[in-house]
Amino acid sequence: MGWNSWNKFRTRIDDKTVREIADAMVANGMKDAGYQYINIDDGWEWKRDESGKLLTNPNFPDMKALAAYVHSKGLKLGIYSSPGPTTCGGYTGSYGHEEQDAKMWTEWGIDYLKYDWCSASRVWKDEDMRAVYQRMGEALRKAGGKIVFSLCQYGRAGAGEWGPLVGGNLWRTTGDIRDAYDSMATIGFAMSDNAKFTRPGWWLDPDMLEVGNGGMSATEYRTHMSLWAMVGSPLIAGNDLRGMTPEIHDILTNKEVIAVDQDRAGKGGHRVAQSGETEVWARPLEHGTAVALFNKGTSEAEVSVKWADAGLKGKQKVRDLWSHSDLGSKADGFSAKVPGHGVVMLRVGN
Ligand code: GLA
């Protein structure tokens, strides 16, 4: 769980903003809710010097000092690069300098690397992807092995299968998210087929959250957060943490939904029933099962789950994770009215 600069700031990101975001994450209770990574996306890089060392641009005068500052807040710092000669934003990538870069990030105190395919397709084919990611995976291990390795390859090249073998911890299942319901829903609901790959230390990454960026309603952002939690995906906020409404804050810090996302069993949730524009998803938890009733239509609909569809037998106690209320014990299943583009998310158990 953490934050990434891209969705809100694109390449207009600098040292001062990153420090302020870290401050905000502590002050607004997100750190207490479990968020810890502050990830700088594209836009920190500059050119290489004569020794091949990748320099930072003037927006980031001292990365080591920035990492120390973020660590002093009890948080972690992430960085971004590409296996290609340039990043998607046209900045310098790690091509041919993998070991040198991994060593430098380790010296800075970096905790997380998002490694984005981008211009790597100019020098390699998709069939080479595994070996290319392996090269950085080995460089990170050689440099100390403490950096979370995020594969950003837009769902390509079967990374779900081989990612853990090259040292990966998460993999992008789809293309880039936009702050719009259709984009979020397309990406989010597509995760069901990949649930089988999920296990502790190897997570689906449907991209960073757009919660709070303004393009969706609160109902739609609750659907967004629920879908990500149902598959145990990283919750990487992408809004400006220095100012958000109480409603957005409540969505990002809903401890019951976060507990589903972070469940220790580390199993993937998936679609267990579908009817018209409604879907039922279930995720086995360490204790009990998370069940989500989604309505993809635009007007309210009744959505029902049969316990048998969710792999459950007998009477189940039902708790609503967005209204924070116990709904009693139900014998065969449960039905609820779900708003258009909305969700009812439950924890079920006996
Ligand atoms: C790609 C990635 C995004 C972001 C940008 C940065 O599009 O998928 O998440 O990192 O590059 O340029």
C-alpha cells in the first residue's frame, strides 16, 4: 500500500511535493491505515555522466536526502525506470546500465522499483521480456535484494506465469488506467481470469488508484477500491494527499475493505456469478470470505449471491464493509439493492 505520483502529477513532480505527500500520509491517518510506500514515477531522471551514472534532474537535487526524509517518517521510497533506452515520458532508461542503476538506488535507500517496458520494445521483442526483467531482478538481488520489484508490462508476455521466477512481486495486468468509470471497470473486472496467479509475494497490479482525482463519483470510487481489494492488489493511491474531502479519505482508509485487500491468506478473488450487468465476486480469506455484489448498469439493481456459488455451505453471518453494519445470519444467500456503477461488499462467515 502506498502512493504514486503519476496519476495526479504526471512528470510535474519534485522533491518538495514528495516530502509534502509523505507528511500528509502521516498526518491524515493513511500511514496508520497501512499505506507506506511513496513512489516517484517517471520524471525524476536526467542524463548520464561520463561514468554512466544516471543523474537526477534539478527537481530532485538529492535523492539520498529525500529517501532519508521519507524513512524518518516511517515510510518507504519508490522509484521508476524502464528496461529500454528511454522511459515512456522520454527520460533516460536503464538499458545497458541495469547493475549500475540498481546499485545506485540501493545506495540511496530506495525500497521499490516500478520497471516500465516502454521503449524496450524498440530493442527487444515480447519474447525477450522474461530475460530482460530477469536482468534487472538479478541486479536488484546483487545490490542487496531489499527492493520490491514491480513489473509494468501492460498484461503482456504471460508475466503472471514467470514473474516470480525473475524476482517480481507484482505485475501489470492491463494498460494504463484513466480517471473514468469505463476505464476503471474495464481494467478492474478483467482481473478475474488472472486471479489464479495470485499468492503471497506475487500480486496482480491493475494500476494505481484514481480515487479522489475527480473523474468518478464516490459510488464509483467505492467500486474501484472494492475491486482492487477483492483481488488483493496493491492499493497505491494516486491523488493529491495534501487535500481531499472527508468522503474520499473515508474510501481510502476504510479499514474493513483494507483488511480484505491485505488478507494474510493471499488468495485471489474472482467472478463467481454473472447476470446481465451484475456480477458477484468472492475471495477466500484467512477467516471467512469476502463477497462483492457489483452493478455495472447505470440504474439501481437487485444483486443476489447464493452461498453455494461462493463456495460456502450453511448459514452465514453477513457484515457490510462499506456501511460497517452486521446484517444478521442468512441461510442460503443474500440479496441487496446496489446503486448504478456501485457495489455492496460483504465479509461472510459462520
Ligand atoms: C506508462 C505506465 C504509467 C506511467 C507512465 C510514465 O504509461 O504504464 O503507469 O508510469 O508510463 O511515463
